Amino acid sequence: MSEAREVDGAPKKAPMREVLAKAAFQLFLERGFERTTVDDIVARAGVGRRSFFRYFPSKEDAVFPDHESCLADMTGFLDAASDERDAVDVVCGGARLVLRMYAANPEFSVQRYRLTREVPGLRTYELSVVRRYERTLAGYLRRRWDRADDGALRAEVVAASVVAAHNNALRTWLRSGGEGDAEQAVDRALELVRRVWGEAEAAPAPAATDEEVVVMVATKGAPMWRVIQQVESALRND
Amino acid sequence: MSEAREVDGAPKKAPMREVLAKAAFQLFLERGFERTTVDDIVARAGVGRRSFFRYFPSKEDAVFPDHESCLADMTGFLDAASDERDAVDVVCGGARLVLRMYAANPEFSVQRYRLTREVPGLRTYELSVVRRYERTLAGYLRRRWDRADDGALRAEVVAASVVAAHNNALRTWLRSGGEGDAEQAVDRALELVRRVWGEAEAAPAPAATDEEVVVMVATKGAPMWRVIQQVESALRND
């Protein structure tokens, strides 16, 4: 933290990291990512060159200044989650933290999305970040499912599904220019994963007890007698 | 194609592209990826510097010389697939093409896997390639499901699941040093996705009619009266 000239001209105490990220982003929009140097950024922020590298390992990191803390939040969230909770619900909650980071600053998120589309190096950086979120979620699920035969496989597949659903809704929202309720859209998308994998997750549970389970599908318009017939035959012959 | 000295010393006609990739890979193993220059590679292959860039845009591309043709094969495979086939089956078939590329040359694949673990630039490159496969599969599913409300979302989630399952089995095989039957392992992993999403794919069908469906789960030991009670309340209140 230090006294720094805010880039909008108003003197104001702001964390150096934010000041640098803001200066960097303005320059990327003005001149393009490739043509902006770290020297340009520190000159705009009014600080020395070494300050930049104290906060960001690279220019790319300054474009995504909040992912590191979001990853830390996600890890903390997963560590704190009770094992009583449905594991798929928990990782969906973890993914929601990422969404909230984007939704907290729609204008910045939308501008950054457009910038990222244009700069291959930023797209690659983003892929690496997304992969880190996915690995964090998969690590949690692997631990929760470590006694299942296919636990590790299922953990990776479900984590990838959660990330894909989250990204689909997030991308739609970003493409629209940040219109509408992003959190609601992501919840809707995650619901697909929860519905499908929540069932898959529950499936091995009955095997632990000695009880058998019968699943019946009936058309709502069907007469009651027919449904009872189905039930009886399922309970008898299954 | 041209006469080129094979890196093992025996003179033999081999496609220039292969000769370059082989020379590059040997040098990467000997000296490390970062410390090998394009000049080293062309010297080892006995060709001019411009030949390298005629075949590979970058050093990274020479590490993964077959992904471009595999992506083309995948696209061709998906284009040729009948719309009568289960869409999830088709994309699983597409993923199998990638596995076959790795399995065709276990020793090279295992060595490359180890090299990739050590070089961040290669890991990033690999992420980009994986993403391209995923997008290719998702594009196919989107087309197949373009009339479903959540078709685009489902397409991305299923493509991500297929890729995650494929990669889980592939990685396990690579880590083991290429032991066992990789194709069988990938088939087993993909089976999880087919089982779960094959059902999910069929699910929207009833919505096309006006009939509503009730799904009930009952414990086999439950008394009949209780099951009927459940059925009745589901049919009434749902």
C-alpha cells in the first residue's frame, strides 16, 4: 500500500497493485496489449519499474489481477465445506466464486473479454487459469470420492463439466456486453451438471447398504391402476 | 519429401517433416527444450533453417507434430458420421482418434509426456491443443442439438466431459510408462460419459410431447402401501 496518483487524476490512497493493474489495462485498451511495455505501465502509474514485477510476474498477470486471490478463496471454500454436503453442490459453489469475481465489475470484465479475444497470448494465459480452477475442483472431488473405484475419473469429468457449464454461461453474459443477471445464468447452467451428476453421484450409495432400490418412470397422464401394476411388477420381478 | 540423412545414421527416404520432428525431439531430450535452438535442429537434420519453418510455425509445434492432422481427421470423422447415430457415441469415437495417435507410438508418447511435464511452454501449448479438440467436439454436438433449448450448453458440457475422461485414461497410461492397453482404458473411461450423458441426451425427448413424466425411487423393502402413497402424492402435487 502506498500513496499513488490514481489514473483518473484524483489523488486517492489505493493499493499499488490496483493502481498498476488499472494503468496497465487502460494502456492495453489504448495501444493494444503487444505494443504496451512494462515501462509504459509504470510511467502511467507513476512508480518505478521494479514495483511492477513485485506485484505481477508478467504483463499477462496484470490483465487478470484477481485470479490468484480467487483461486485462494476457492481453495478455502472447499476446505471449509462439510463432508455432509453433496460434493457436486460444493464444487458448484466453488465455481460461483469465480463468477462473482467477474460479475463484481461488469464493465472491466467485458472489456477484458474483448481484449482477450484479440490477443493469443492472453487466451493461452486464460486457458492456464481455467485449468487451475478445474484442477482445484477435481482435487476436492477426488478426496471426497477416494473410496470409489472410479472416483478419480469421475472427479475429473465432473470438474470439467462444472467448468464448462460455468464458462458457457459466463461467456454468453460477456458476449452480451454484461446484460442480465450473470449469477442466475450460471446457476441455471450448473443446474444441468447437478441434475446429471448429482444422480450419478448418489447411485453408488445404495450399494453400501443391503437395500435394493427400484426406479420407476411413469407418464403423468397414466391411470392409477396402471402405475400400481407397474410398481407391483417392479417390486416382484426386479 | 526429399532425400535426407536419417538421424539414426542409415540413409533412407523419409518425409522431411518427420526427419525434422525426430531431430528436434532427440535434441530436446539431450539438451532440454529451452536450450535447443532451431539452428541446432536443422544442423542435426542436415537441412537449411528455412525448411524448419516451412513445416512448423514454432519449436513447440515440432514436439506435437501429429495434432494438426489428427484434428483434421477428427473433423472429417465427425462430418462423415450419420445423424442417426447417438451424438455422444460419435464424439467418443472422435476422441478415440486422439488416443490412437498416442498409442501408435508409446515410447515417443511417454518421453514427450515427461518432457511436457518439465517445460511450462509445452504444457501451455498442450492446453491449447486440447481446447481445440474440445471445441471441435462441441461444435459437432451443438449442430446435432441445435433445436434443444439448452443444446449449446449441453454440447460444451458433454465435449468437456469426453475430453476429461479421455485425458484421465491417457494420462494414467502415460504415467505408467505406456503399460497395458490404452484403447481399452480410454473406452472404459468414455463409458462413464456415455452412460451418464446418453441418458441425459434422451431426456429432452418426452418434453416434445405434452406428457409429463414422474420418476420415483423406492426402496425395494418398502411396504406396498407406502409406495402407492408416494405414487399418489407425486401424481397429485408434482
